[in-house]
Amino acid sequence: MEPIRPADEPLGLALGALSSPTRLAILRSLRTPRTLREIEIGAEEDGRPITRQAVRRHLDTLVEAGLVTTREAGRDYGDTTEFILNHARVYGIAEDVRQMARLRPAVDPGGHTVVAGNASPTRPRGPVLILVKGADDGAAFPLDPSAGEREWIVGRRRGVGVCLDFDATVSSENARITWRDGAHWIEDVQGSRNGTLLNLRLLVAGEPARLEHGDLVGVGRSALLYWR
């Protein structure tokens, strides 16, 4: 008998919350923080705005599943509550579903080969870090010292040079990349929660390692390719 795993319950709760087209529309609207009265969603049947009470019920479900967070805010009409998309939680669910996609049946499932898109890949112009595992696969983060930069932080905090704000397992400042002696060097930032990997090897905080073309950098659940 297959046991229920501890992670199954929150994943099931989240997938249940995502099963409603109305709640998906609400999530898309919350990329910008909004109060209850600022959220307008059309009904699936006729496109007319659903009632504020219905929106509140959907919000409660999303908050319970951890897909939406709240914070106090002020408006012209007084103090109120803002609702915000929890990007990191959505990414975590995508990673959990990715793990489920690795389950393979004991028999050959067969089926027809699906035709892939014919877009040709764009050759990256280095030096860059290319996100190869994360929410925005293929995103490139420039590490060009000729632009005047000599240091780049890899972390979850908005505004850092390599921002991975979707990944809750990445520290606000996880790794530091510096340019010196004609090369990029990477080191783990002291105090990072889950460390920094270079080619699957855990770096020791405070001990820089030289980056070579094709190196793989791992932080949290994300992976980046160094391309020069």
C-alpha cells in the first residue's frame, strides 16, 4: 500500500485551489497588490463581474493554500488589507508537479510523437549566467565588467544582479560573483541557508572559485549556466 506523504496534503490543497478558472484569474490580477474592492473578475458564464462576496470566498481559498498573502495597507477610504500573489509558493508547486512528472509507469505508455516548435535558439552573448532550471528558463543575467560592474549578487532579494525572487529556497543574498584578474569568481555568502553549488560541489563560504565556460551554478532549487 502506497502511503500518503507529508508533502501530499499541501500540494493537494494547492492544486484544488488552482482548479477554478475564477481563482486563476484572481491570481493573475494579484501581480499588483489589490484590496478586495479593487479586484474585478468576470463570471465564466456571461463575463459580468462576480460579487465581492464571491471574490472574498475565492480569496480565502487561495490564502488557505498559501497562494496569496495579505498585508495591511492604507487607502483614501481608510485602513484595509491588500492581497498579493505568493510567487515563491506558486513556483514551489510547479517544482512539486515537476517531481510528479518524473513518475514513470511500469509499462511503455506508447503514444504519438508531438511536433515541437521550430524556433531556433538564440546564441547567448557572454559573459552571462543563463537560468536553466527555474521559473524563467532561458533568462540571461549579464556579467559584463566593461559596463563598470565588478560584483554581482545572486539572491532572492529584488534589485540584486541575479534576482531569483521566485525561489523561496534561495537566500536574499546567496552567492557573490566578482570580476578580477580577467576572470569571474564565485563564492557562497556567509549565512546563506542552503549554500551554493558549483558543478554539484558545495562551496565553502568565503573561499572563491574561478568560473569556467560551461560551469553549472546551483542555488536553492534553481540552476544557472555560466556562459562566456
